[in-house]
Amino acid sequence: MKYVNAAEVLPKHLLTEIQKHISGKIIYIPSEDNHRWGEKSGSRSYYKNRNKSIKKKYQDGYTIEQISIEYGLAYETIRKIIYKK
């Protein structure tokens, strides 16, 4: 992500309004596209399927420790996946 000086790209009235709220700070302005993270790369569906598989293994009787070793994830991470609604 490239740094851009707001004074060079924003109209004066808009810059003045923004300065009332966050003068002298760095602000991130997201792009207009409505994509959610991971949709383009496929990682969103990968993690959704992985988490579904983790929940299934737990329901089938695997312990959190066994699942954590199999997936290479921390015990707490597996626990959060299992108990997330």
C-alpha cells in the first residue's frame, strides 16, 4: 500500500473536514469494491471447510489435543473453532 498525501488528492473542503477529526494522523481508506477477505484467493472457503472438518472430528469423538496435533494449530485455536457458533 502506497502512502499518499491527502492535500494532494482531496478537495480543500473535504481535507478541512477530515482534519477536524484526525489532524496529523495516518488514515486508511478502503477501496470501493465490496469483496470480503479471502474471496478472490479462495482462502475464505479453505478456512470455512477446514473449520467444518475440525468441528466434525470433535463431534466424532476426537479430543481437542488430537485435532490440534493433526492440524498443527494451538489447543486454544481449535477450542475457539469448535465452540464458535
